[in-house]
Amino acid sequence: MAEDADLTTWMERVSRCSTRKQVFGVLDDFRLQGWTDEECSQMGKHYIRFLSNMKDDTPLEDKPAEETKAEDGPVWYEKM
């Protein structure tokens, strides 16, 4: 079992995160422990709720890159 087997402590660690990257780092550590399905479900509900409430102004490193528009030229089968 985990050194820190208290689910509440892990949920508090998620709640103290300030970026999505930090949340996923905590979850990477969490998932390596020997949790029951019910505990995993509780953590899942907690971190999804936490991420849903997180402001959109998270640091740029956590935002996905903007999509670039593909070339509008003919596709390979139109060139044949």
C-alpha cells in the first residue's frame, strides 16, 4: 500500500495545484499506489471537478498550441 494511503491527503494535493500540469503530475504519482476502484472513482470526480473550475488563464505551458491551417492546395489524389 502507499506510504501516504489517505485519500483526503491526495485530494488536498490536487486542490493545491495551480496549473493543469501540476494536477497531472500529482495524478501520475497517485495512480502508482494501490487504490481501490471506489477510491479511484472519488479521486477522478474530484480532479475533474477541480479542472472544470480552474480559470482559463492558466500559464501558456499548459494550453494546447494553436492549430495551424493546412495548405489549401490539391490533395495527393487530385495531383495524379
